[in-house]
Amino acid sequence: MTTQELTAQQKAALRLSERQGKPANLWRDAWDRLLRNRASVMGGVIVLALLATAFLASAIAPYHYAEGDSFEAYTVPNWLIGILPGNIEAYAKTGTKFLFGADYLGRDLLSRLMYGTRVSLPVGFMGAITALVIGLVYGCISGYYGGKVDNFMMRVVDIMYAFPTMLLIILLMAFFKSTFADISPGSPAYTFNRVNDVVDRLLGLQGGGMLFIFMGIGVTAWMGMARLARGQILSLKEKEFIEAARMIGAGDIRIIVRHVLPNIIGPCLVYVTLAIPGYISTEVFLSFIGLGVDPPTPSWGTLISEGARSMRSYPHMVIFPALALSITMFAFNFLGDGLRDALDPKMKGSS
């Protein structure tokens, strides 16, 4: 009987027997399950497209984000007139020069949205890296050693959790903005501002103030990860393979790195992926209330704030930044859900 003559059930049994004949590879199985999840694949493609936009913004953006044309202020794109409700054409200027229209200074919204990815995406990924590194180390130490060490370290986390996170970030940003405004040579503020300038140049921005946003979000980003890592280790450290490692004389660091971390890294990666939209929304909110990046650096929060002031008259100024933010949120959530299903051992063998 040829392969073409096999029934669907026989083909499935054949694939299963072929997989059983090969050595198990958990990461390969997780990758295969992730690729079978169409929503997560779509989310991953969108994330890759956003990353490419951030890297290539200066090359693919039609205009520089600070370049404006006063004659094109508040221009609504022609193709949007028939879609928006109301008689906008009666009082708004329309044109074809800018695909997404222009803002109140005549700056191209599409270009500013593209450059805005250089603000929102780095904040999301930096928050995730901070949570993964600091939270994982903190949670591993607390959960593995337990006792008084665990009690003290978790009380510190509880105290930080007791303070409203968003309010703490707002206070920190206000403190950074005011304290480091002095740029007298030789002062600590001068050093911070020099480092901040380096970070902005690396991101291709001019005076964005990204370092302060990284610091503000990084202070609180690690707490949830610390609790997750601690809980995972508490359920693992008394397992037989950990006891066996201790019996053969393995040190604490070797046990944590070689035996504990590989077993908890899956849930931790899922957590930080699902947390990225939260970090991006925090930056958007800070920029919306004026505590984010400094003008004229574009941020999706700044664009939404500017568009909200004239939303009824020129809705295009708020529609496109809001759509960009929503699509990004959905993409990371879909990708995070797919990773959660792919890295869950209970999902093995399912599609």
C-alpha cells in the first residue's frame, strides 16, 4: 500500500510512530505546537514587522518625524473622507501629500507613527528584560533558600506591591524630570543626562529622555516575575532530581542554573511576553500625561494626547495612533497565548 492510499487515521499513526522513534526534544515540540497556532503566528509576524519598522524607520519613513509643513496642518487624507461619519470635508483641509494626514504642525502622521515604534517597543522589551533578569534572580534566591531569607525578601516585595504601581512610576518620572534637569558639568545630573543622550542616539532619537522611562518602569517591572519564580522554585526544590543533585555534591549555583532554571524558564518567558503590552501601555500613559518622551520625539501616547484635543474635528489624529497601539497589544497577547500553550507540557500531542 502506498502512502497516497493511507487513510487519515493511518497517516496520523504513522507520524506518531516516527516521532516515537526519535529522541524527545521538548523545545522542538514546543516550536511545532507554536507554529500550529495560527493566532500566535500572526502575532509573531506583526511583532517582527514592528521591529523591522523600528530598525528601518529612518530609511522607510516618508519624512523626518520633526519635519513639518505649516500649509498642511490638520490635513485629512482624501481616502478617509468617505469612511468617517459627518461632513468633515466641509471644514477640514483634505489632501494626498500625507497617506495618514498631518498633525497640528503639518507633520506626517505616518512618519511619526513609524518613529514612535522606536519608543514603545524598546520600552516593552526593556521592561521584559528587567523583569526577567532581576525578577528571576530575586525569586530564585528567595525560593531556593527559603526561611528567613525568603520571608525578608518577600516582605520587601509586599511593601512595594502595597504602593500603587502607576502612582509610584508617575512620582519617579516627575522626580527624574525635575532632579536631572540641571546639566551643570560635574554634577550627577550631568552624568545621567550624558548617558540619556547616548541611549537616545542609539535609538535614533533626538532628546527623547528614554533612559528615565526605562528607569521608571524597571523599578516595578520585576516584582511579578519574582513572585512567579519563587512559587515555581518552591514546588521544584524538594523534587527527587534536586535531592539527587545535592547527594552527588552539586553546589547551590549549579543546581539553580543546571536543574532549576530550565524547568521554570518556560512559564517565565510566557509571563514576560504577556507583560510587554502592560509596559507599552504604561509608557503610552506617561506620554499622554506629559511625563514620557520630550517633544518633538514622537510617541504613540503623545500622538493620542495631541489627537484627543481635536478628536471631533480631526479624528484621524487619534484614530491611527490608537489603531497602532491596539494592533501591537493584540499581537503580543496572541504571541503570549501561543507560547503558553506551546510550553505547557500538558499540551504535548495536541494541536
